[in-house]
Amino acid sequence: MPAPSRPLPRLASIERQAAATEIEEPRTAVPPLAHVRALAAGVGLDVLLALTESDLRARYGRGGFRLVKWLLDPFALVGVYLLLVTFVIHRPGLAAGLSLACAVIPFQLVMLSVTNGLGSVASRSSIILNMGFQRTLIPLAGALTETLAFGSSLLLVALMMAAYAIAPTLAVLWLPVVLAVNVLVAVACAYGASLFGLWFPDLRALAISFVRAMFFLAPGLVALADIRGRAHDLLPLNPLSGLFEAYRSVFLYGRSPQAWQLLVPAAAALLVLAVLLPVYAREQREFAKVL
Amino acid sequence: MTTATIAAQGVGVRFRFDRQRRVVTSTLARLRRRGTETWGIRDVTFALAPGDAVALVGASGSGKTTLLRTLAGVLCPDAGRLLVRGRVASLLSVDAGLTPALTGRENALLLGVLAGMPRSHIRRALDELRDWTALGDAFDRPISSYSQGMRARLSFAIAMQAMPSILLLDEVHEALDHDFRELVEAEAHRLLRRGGMLVAAGHDHPLLERLCNRGLWLHEGSVAADGTFDDVRRAYVP
């Protein structure tokens, strides 16, 4: 250990920064949406990146093995089924394995964001109990962490397209838009899950079961085109339906997604965020009380 | 460093419980209706001037940690008004925000950014921080492999690296070895000479006397005495 009297070394640039960024903070006067507005203005970008980076390392470790895990994660959900319908059973319908992958992979992002969100406040408890920071960013950082993992699992779609000899078309240009909607849905779910995990810590398993049920209440295992009757009309009400069908449009059918496939999930996510963000901004003031 | 200020006027922090006696947030308490509540601190009024070092004394459960958490921005007041001006460094536990799964370097980066330092600046300071903490290769190993002393030294170094003008200590300095106490004392005195502030809670009165010129006795969440450290200590322990 060094001699205790030796002062801490400090960079001159840090000293200048410290002097420049001190703020007056009348705590009772901070409006609930101050953190949200600060993020929109880009003030919290460094905090968001730091939280995401640390979350990534804490949840997925370090090194190349992470990529292998991310590739295998989608298989953990319906992997055996996917392999069976692709290479063994030869289920009727257009490229059943690819169709299933178009649902499983976007759902994986939603599911992981919910799982991350449910424990996001508790997993940050040591920091939350020690210092004040932009706690409103915690679920967003969790969703971004899972988005990076999700990016790797997109390789599974490429694998399925190769297995069914389906060539990509110009419709893949829609992929960034579809991905953006997918991430938006994941972020909205992360905020909801974070609040649920905070309010009902005993019911986290129930929340995960609910999200799984939403997968089966959407055209996940079977494409919407293969579903007949009243279910065909009702399933699009589930925001996940549009998401799954948008991926199928881009990768399976090789055509542009229909408007509802993007608008329904995006509108649902924005509605959830509009309702939950102010609630979250208010609740984050009391995280330390319930941890 | 701009002038540090702490001014509390009638500050209160309330804890609500549901019927199962779990602590719940205000939103959930309103939804569940039936429940009880207690105040961690209530009607706390005091003001600190630059260079002030205040010792919080009082029995366990008297509100010292709640007050420190409120000053740190960890808790928000449910009543009254609190003004905190200046960058705050808080060590409210030995771990002080460290994440066990992350290495010392990763923790330093994360906590430095959360404390208000830009990522690029804290990245440049990481090697100096490793040298100063004398952690050597352990700096790149997970915190879970650290001893309590190593954790305390790292968390204190990270906190002080952010150039705080207000330092909050919650019994951390009491739990550790002689070297670490001397380190904390030396840094605290440097901070005070620069016009900063120190608020320290604990039960080791000789140590608090060396650190602090003022005292605040908390009793059942309220201020029972406010004055010089000697006067407050005599009032608390006759």
C-alpha cells in the first residue's frame, strides 16, 4: 500500500472539468421529467454508454465466448423445434424454419429486455444506494445491452435463409426500420419490466410467463398467412404480430413490410413509454427506499 | 472549485409500508391504500458553510444514514427543501457502489462517469488510479476477489478522483485499518482547506473529533443538537 499522506494524482483536465460541471441542485424542485429531457438533450450519453458497457460485461462476461453464447441463446428458446422443422420433419408451409426464426429472434430481444429489466434496479443496488445519478437510464441501458447480444443472433436468420436457399431481395433495405421498431418495443418492455420488478419482486416469474404467453398469442410458430378464421383478424392486435410479420416480409417473402406491421408495434411501444416514463421518473426517486 | 453549499430546511424522508410490512414506493402505497408509514428523518434544518466538517452522531436508527443518503442524492426529500451545490462524493458503505462482477478498472470507469466525469477523462486517469491504489494486477481482476481494504481503497480513490467539493462518509472510515483512516483524514483535510465540506457519520468520537469542527446530534430522525463538536458530543454523551 502507498504512503497514506501521498495525495491522489489528478489530471489537470479533470480538475477543469470538475470546476465547470458543478451544479446547483434544489432537490425538491427537480421535476419528474427532468431526467428524460436531459437524455433527449444528450446530457446522459456518457452515463448511458457506461451503464450499457458495464451491464454487458456483468451479464455476458468478456472475450469471444460471448459471441457463441449470443448465437446459441435463440436456440435455447425453441432451438430443438427449429432444427426439427428445418432439417428433420419438413413441416408443410413456406420455409417453416426461417418463418419460425423470423419470430423467435425478434422475440428473443423482447424477452431478454424483460428479463434484464425485471432485475435491473436490484442488480444496480450497490450503486443506487451509494450515489445519485440518472437512474432513469437503467432500463434503457439494459435494453441496449440485449440489443448488442441480439445483433449476433441475426446470423441465425442468414443460416436459415441459406438452409432454404432463399436469396435476399431489395426488401432487406427495410431491415434498419424493422430493427428500430424491434428495439423500440424492447425498450418499452424494459421500462415496464423494471417497474414491475420493483413493485412486485415476488411475481417476476409470472411476468416472464406473461411475455411467453404473448409469443403464443401472436403468429410465432405459424405465419399469419397460414392462420384462418377469426384468429387471423384478432392476432394483429398483439404488437408482437406486426413485428414477427415484418421480419417475415423482409426475409421470407422478400417484400416490403405492410404499414400495420411496423405501425402497430411502434405505436404500442410509444404509448407504453408515454405512460411509463413519467411514472418511472417519479419512482426512481424512491429506489433506495425499497432496495 | 466553486463554492460548496448545503442548506436543509425542514427536510423529511418518509418510508411507507404495505400490509405485509414491506417498504413500498409512494405510487404503490397509494394503490394499496392500507399501510403504515414512518419518517426516517423529519423537520431537519441546518446549513453548512465552506470549510465546515460536520459529524453526525446519534444512536443506530436515528437517521444518520438516511440524512447522508439524502445529501448524496440517493434519496429525495418528501418534505422541506434541500439545496446541495457542488460535486458530491459519497462513501456510504465499504463497497461504495462497486459491482462485484466487474474489474477494478471497469468499476472505476463506471463510477467515474456516474460521478460526473467524462468517459475520455476517466479513461486517461485509470492507470494513475491503479498506481495510486497499489492494486497492481488486481486492478484488472473482478472486485469479488478483493479484500475489504482493497475495495475501500479503490472506492475512495474513485470518489476523490472526481474532485468533489462535498465528501460524505458513513462509518466507512471506522471499519478499516489504521493506514486507511490516515488516508481518509489526509484527503478530508485537503478538501476542507480548498473550501469543501465534509459530513461524516459514526460512533468513533475521537476520530470524528479529528475530522470535524461541528456536530449534529440526530435523535429519532430529528436534530436534537447542533453546534461545535465538543458541545454536541457532551449533549449526546453527558
